[in-house]
Amino acid sequence: MKWLISLFAAIQCIILPSAVLAQVGPASRTVLVESWEEEWDPATQSWVRVTAVQSHSPSGSKHQTPRAARFSVPTTPTPAPRAIARYGPFQVTGPNRAAMIGPTTPSSPHHFRAMLRDFPQLTVLDFVDAPGTNDDIANLQVGRMIRAAGIATHVPRHGSVRSGAVELFLAGAKRTMDDGARFAVHSWLDHLGREPKDFAPDAPENRLYLDYYAEMGMSERRAAEFYAMTNSVPHHSAKWLDSVEMRGWLREAPQLRMPTIVEPKALPAPVPALHELRFLRAAPPRMVQFGFPQVETPSFNSETAEPAVALAPALAYSDMSAIGLSLLDS
């Protein structure tokens, strides 16, 4: 009997707090709902998570990814080189070399500036595993800083340059890559879910990238072609380029030349009949006794087909009756 009373008391102790709480009011609990995008990775044959779009709580507060974002997770793990110092995604690996491992963020311009301050002798930036950016404005600012510093960009064998990191690679004063380097491009996505196709071709949102490519040395035509290629796939997908294809984009497309139309030259002025020239050259000295004037044999310019000395038209009034046929034949 005492055992039953003890058991009943224990049950009351367990139930009573819940009953009291039920009378006071429901327990509050904050639920965080996070949304993100995934893209299909052909290397791992699986869906991989990309940058977050927005998160919100039941209270209605929202946090949105600032500006346009282009980010892709690594396809395969890449071993990081030994670093002397780290500045965000930038790692100093040698006296004059740094490596990029990770995405750029709004703080990346500050990180890059600090790295150059501490290591002003840097001349090469290696792209080991560069997945992209979650802030394109900051990303393009870093690209301009790379070009202004005269730093060369290089992608080693098995290096991966994806999404917004491609703009940073193009910023190199000299751009090189080893066979086996890979690149991935796709269109950007802003915080409202809009892509380049949602704007006019010459809208400021698209001019932002076209002007950047022009600053990096592309002609206006080449910049438009490259930008169209990157936007040929939506943000949730990717277009992969190997080293051979990327080298092709680094070379300017040949410009078609219109055939040169050569205007016909004006015909030269009429020259004296050739038979007169031949006659004057062939005439023997004794012809002077028949009334022919002594005329200096003109020198003939083969390039202009014009005689260097004007001829004296004296033959029209000469008496030809005394000249034999044999003389004329000569």
C-alpha cells in the first residue's frame, strides 16, 4: 500500500509542473527557418549547397544576401599550401606568392589591402580553390586592386576557379594556367532572385560586368561575347571550361577585315605615236639633206611611258618625194 502511495506521489510530481505551466500559458519557442539553394555537382554526382538566400523567423524579420552573389562549393577537396600569413581567403605562401583559398566577402578588399601592406613584394596570386563570392561589388573591387598592383594570376594543375572568382583571375596583369586547371561560370543572382536576363542588355546591372571586362583589357565585342557565355547557364547550374577553352577566351577574337577597294588610276596623258619615236631613232644622219631638222633622240621613261624630251613635230611639212622605199622600210 505504501508502495502505491509513493508511486502516485511520484507521478504527481511529474505531471504537476506541466499542469502549472499549462495554466500560466504556452511555452515560447523560437523557430529559425533557413532557406538555401543547391546545384548539381557533376563531379560528385550529388546536390551541393550554395550560398544562402534568406532566413527568417516567425516574427517576420528577414536577412537577405547583400547584392549579387556567385558561389559554388568545391567539387573535390584541394590540399592547402603551407601559409606564412592569412588574410581572409588570401594566404601568403612564399616571398612573392600568395594563394586564394575560399570565397570573397564584403571584407575581402580590406584583407587584400592588408596583405599588400605587409607583403608589398607579392607578384603572383595562385588560384588553388576559389569558389566565388557572396558580394560581387566587393569581388570586383578586389579585381581592380589586383590589376592596379600589377599582380599576375595563375591557376596550378587541378586548381579550381569558379563563379565570381573568374573575374579575379581575369584581373591579373599576366594570366597563366597549367593543364588540368578548371573553371566554372554561371549567371549572377541578386538578393531578390533576379538574374542578368531580367534586365535590359545595357542596364546598369549588366554594364557593371561589361565595363569591368573592358577595364581588364577585353574589347567591347569580346566583353559582350564572354559575358553572354557566362550567362548562358542559370545561377543554379554551371558551365565548365578546361584550360584550353579558357586560353581561347583570353585571346581576342580575330576581327573581320573588309576587302580594300582600289580605285582605278587615271590613264596617263597621250604620248606621241610610237612609230614617230621609232622613225626618229632609226633615221640615218643623211636624212638631214632632205630637209629634216636635227632632233635630239629623246630618252624614254619606262615607268611613266612618257618621253623625257619634247618632240619637234616637223615631219608634217617635209617633202617625202626624194625618200626611197628602202629608207622608209628601215
